[in-house]
Amino acid sequence: FIFTETVNAQTIKLTCNGKSHFKPMESENWANKNRNFDLEINQTQGTITKWQKFFYKGKNYDLDFYYSIKDQKDNQIVAILDRVTSIEDGPQTGALTLDLNSRKFSEVSTINDKRGIAFSNYYATCDYTY
């Protein structure tokens, strides 16, 4: 159990192992994949950074996602994606929830650009890294 006063006073780092259910841009079919990523929660600035490696068209990419914390009660966080355009300048949105006590994470994302439309849902369990 993490007390809110302690959480608010520090930067928290987590590594997460999860699953995603998604619809790629080039397809009408949905797929599933295991996804691993890292999170850094900065309570002072009200931000969350997510780092993820992503394999797309034969290449690995290091992706960074920046979120603003919109609400936190009883160590449960809701955050919204800051960047609202995709890498191809189309609309993109996303939101995440994180329970710091259970370390359960969920996320949704939508992208609509010249490559097509993509949706993703993530569920993960995270562990604290120090």
C-alpha cells in the first residue's frame, strides 16, 4: 500500500507486462499481442511518460507517450494523452487508468490518419522499479 503523501512527493517508475487487443490501420481484423512498456509518474508535474518498443513494417521503433494526470483519488490515476496528432498528422487520442495499489493498468487509444484508422486496448500488471 502506498500512502498518497508518499506518492505525491516522488517520481514513480514502473515496468509493465500486458496484453493489447487492437485493430491495425491496414486491416479490418482485430489482433492480440503481448506488450511490455515502462511508465514514469511525476506527481509534482502531474505527468505520466510511457516508453514502448513497437515493431512496424519490419522495423523496431522506440515510442514515447506523454500524458497529463486529470484525476487521482485513493491512488487511482486517470490521465489523458497530451499529443493529439499522430506521426502522420491525423487525429489521435488516448486515456489511461492506473491503480497504484494493485498496479493494474488499462489504456485505450484511437488514431485516424492517411494510413487508416487504428484502435487499441491495453491491460497490464506493473511492478515498481527503483
